[in-house]
Amino acid sequence: MVCPCCFTIPSVIIKLLATASALSYGQRFLTKNSNKWVRRISFGITLIISLILVGIGLFLLVLANNDDLRSRGFANFCAMQNLKDGGPMNEVRCAILNEADISGKVLEFGPGPGTNFKCFVNSTSISEYVGVEPNTYFKEEMMREKEKRGLTFPLDFAPLRGEDYVDVMSESFDVVILTHVLCSVDSVETVLANAERALKPGGKMIIMEHKTAGEGTKLKMFQEVVGPIFNIIGNGCKVLDMTKIIESYLGNRFSVQLDEFEAPLPAFPLLFARPHVKGVATKK
């Protein structure tokens, strides 16, 4: 449902529509003294590009104002991606999870369709698992993935935002997992605070997130262009300096080991998300 009183037009949509209009006007102005065939070909190309921009703008406008459609579409996209076993990105994902030696009570923020479950196949030391996931369209996919992987640990699905998961008993979890979730929360610091409170002393916070590219680079400029579009398509995902945010918040209360790397993601459509940070933060 679209709430009329909450209807918004994100600035990126206005820019797309303005660009389409400017192309149409500019084409007529620049080719007014050209011959007939040049004007016709130019008009055809400009019309196609303008229609594509308008179509993208309208698509984003619908998504931006329909939470249910946006959540369902994002869940379907993630579920389709999760069907792909193997691949370099899954190798990176499973490497960090396996190296952390996950055991005991595990809390994961934003598990999606159970993307990390493929990395738990050979682990029998997880005694309990809680997934905090506000997108309820993921629940069925999570249960299906758990069964597919033959995982036997008890699973509790908490349909909450990471910022709202406040009823958990303090210092009750051995491991907290945060992979590709902090980009889409409203407050990274609040989620990290809830994760910190849930962890036992000596507990591990496992992190893998995409981040901003280096200042002044072409990739950073590209992130600034596509970021607002992906914010809508990606259900709130933002491009942030995750390394700085995480290190600044956890401070000296954790032993933090973070490494920045280029994730092996396909250039289309995820070139902007290749800069990554991964690591383990151990609570003192």
C-alpha cells in the first residue's frame, strides 16, 4: 500500500526526469541546422535514451513509495543470488566465518535468506541461532535454506530491525554476525551497541561490509552517482565509510582486526560495492 500522506519523490528521480527533459530539448537545439536524416537519427537515439531514463525514474518512484513491494522484490533478488553455490564471493564469506570458529549461541543481524548457512554445513558446535531480520519475506527462505543444508541447531527468527532488538539478555551470545547488513540500517551505532550488549566477554563480532572507495577516485564518484539508486532498489542500502564507523564506535572496548579488500563481485551491477572491509572484533 502507498500512503498518500507519505508520498515522496527522491532527488535521484527528479534528476533522472530532468536529464530526460534536457536531452530532448538539447537534441532539438543542437541539430536544428543539420540535414533531415541527421535530425531523425538524433531524435530517435535521444527518444530511446529519454524513455529509458523516464522508465527507470517511474520504476524507482513506485519502489520508493511502496515498502511491501520493495521488501518483497529485495527478498526475491537475494534468494535468487543465494541459490548460487561456490564462487569467489562465497569463498571469501565462508573463509572469515570458518576462521572465526563459530560455536555456542549465535546472533546474526540481517541474515536475509540464510546466506551464511552454506558456511555452517560442517559445523556442529552451534547450540542456538537467532536471526534478527525485519524483512519477513526472508523467513520462509531461511527455513528452506536451513533444511537444505542439513543444519540441526534451533533457529529463532526475530522480525525486528537491528536497532529495535533490545530485549535480548545482556552478555548471552558467544558470536554476533554482521555481514552486508550495516549498510541498510538507520543507525549503525545503535546496531553495534545492541550487538555489543548481547556479546559475552571474549565473544566475537564477525564483520563483512562494503564501504566507500578512496577519496578522489573514479569509483568513489561512481558510488556517489549510483548510491541513491541502490538505496531504493537495495531496500535502504547506503555507501558508508564502514571502517571508520566501526573502529570509532568499538574503540578500546574490543580487540579489532579489520582488513580492507576488493570483493570479487561482478562489475554489473555491483562494481560500486567492490570496496569491502572484513574482520573480527573480540569483546574485552
